[in-house]
Amino acid sequence: MYAVAEVIDEDCVAHKGCRLCIMYCPEANTILFDAEKKVAKVIEPSCKGCELCVVVCSAAKHNAIRLVHR
Ligand code: SF4
Ligand code: SF4
């Protein structure tokens, strides 16, 4: 099993300009802004499960991203 980040679309406030997870993710091109759905989107194969995105999203009280186990 391994951990990857998953965005909870209903809670993501990327449509209001939030890009915290995208800015803080240390892996290149791993969280992108989905312009169609207006939410952040994790590219799972690139995600290392480091949890940094979860920490910054929670610190901002959005709680819109979590780690899931595959
Ligand atoms: S930090 Fe949270 S609320 Fe902001 S874009 Fe990422 S998932 Fe969405
Ligand atoms: S868990 Fe780490 S590698 Fe994966 S999307 Fe979040 S910040 Fe990026």
C-alpha cells in the first residue's frame, strides 16, 4: 500500500484563487489547477504522499485534501 493525496472537490476553494497546495507541493507538476472543474487536481502517479499539501490546506482551514491509501 502507498499513500497519495486526493482533493475533496466540494471543499476546494481554488475557484476563489487558492493555490496553496499547488505552490507547496515539492514534486513538479503533481498538483494542477483543473480549469474545467475549478479545483486542484492531484496527478497520482507523481504524488509521493509527503502530506505537505494536506498540512497547508488544513492550516488555511480549507481541509480539502487528504491522504488516501491505494
Ligand atoms: S490548498 Fe486546499 S483549498 Fe487550496 S487549492 Fe489546494 S486543495 Fe484546494
Ligand atoms: S502528498 Fe506531497 S507529493 Fe503528493 S500532492 Fe501532496 S505535496 Fe505533492
